[in-house]
Amino acid sequence: MGELTPLEEAVLTAMVLPSGLAVTAMIQEMVEKGGEVSATRKNLVWRENQEDREAFLATLRESREINQQLTLIASLNEVSLGISA
């Protein structure tokens, strides 16, 4: 494949910005959801109440899923964009 024309570069740049903004919004939503799940988990009396124990385990699973997704996004950004924390 050859070099991109200036028009093709402009189109590509115009497509990258909205997708980057969408990914940023998704990351922000996951971080907020993770905070909510963590706050919910802290309010449960899971040692004494079976329903709270089940809810605790569900929030723990959800937190792990969110963390795995954020870790994957971070890894992809590092590999594809050279961005690391």
C-alpha cells in the first residue's frame, strides 16, 4: 500500500478523534461504575447475612470484570500507541 494523500490523511484523522473520544467516555463510565460497585460492596454485611454475602460476591465479580477490561484497554494503548502509566 502506498502513501496516503493529504485528503486520505485528513479523513483518517477525522475518524480517529471521535473514536478516541468514545473510548475515553467508555473508560470514564467503567471507572465510575467500579466506584459505585466498590461503595455498594463496602455497605454490605456479608459475614452475617446470606443475601448480602451473595450480593458481595456479585459485586466482587463485577469489580474484577471491570478491572480486567481496564487492564486490557491499558495494554492495548501501550502496544498500539506507546502510552503507559
